[in-house]
Amino acid sequence: MLQSLKNRLVRLMVGRYGIDQLYYAGLFLALGIMLVNISVQSSILMGISYAVLVVNIVRSFSRNIVKRRKENDAFLKFWNPIRKETKFFFRRVREFRTARYKTCPHCKKRLKLPVKRGKNTVNCPNCHESFEARTFL
Ligand SMILES: [Zn+2]
């Protein structure tokens, strides 16, 4: 019974796009709007959250795989830098006791430096130029 239901679902999804990162983003967005809407109680917000869910479902059942993939690529192009910077921010917080991150002004490479308070001369291992780095805290 459960097996045949699974088979039917698999057959239904053949040739269709399915789930991608944009799908999850839409899901979280819709859930976020719904959470906010618990206190706001706006029918417009409710409509938006349902619209996002409907778009998600339509996209996952779409047979135009090339177009859906392009949409997801556009989303990732916008999202990946945000994700990367957020991850970097938490890494800085986590390593605050032991390390500081500075960007080399010559080659723009991010360097992980041990904590040395005051003014220090840093020799970049990437481009071998040196620069002044200040650490106050
Ligand atoms: Zn450098």
C-alpha cells in the first residue's frame, strides 16, 4: 500500500523539476511570514505566504526544467555571497579570543592573524607585501 503510493509519487514526478534551494528559500519565507502574521493578523500577509507556497508547488511540478534551473541559479547568485558573509561573521565571533581576520590591502586576500594588541606589521603570505594592522580589543 505504502509502496504503491510511493511508486505513484515517483511516476508523477518523472520529467518534472522537483525541489531546489529556491524551493527551500520559498518555504522558509512563507513560514516566516506566517509566524509574523500570528501577531499582525493581516489577510494581505496571509495571501502573500500562500502565493509563495503555490509558486513553490508550481515550480516543483514544472516540466520546463531549463527555465527552473536558471531561476535557481539567479537565486544562488544573490544568496551565496550573503550565506558566505554570514558564515564568516559567525566564524569571527567564534574565534574572537584567538584570531583576527584582516584583508590584505595589496591583494585583497583575507588573512587569519593571531591576536596581538596594538599596531603590528603584517607580512602577507600571498603577495609578500607588508601592511600595518591595528588590533584594539
Ligand atoms: Zn597580500
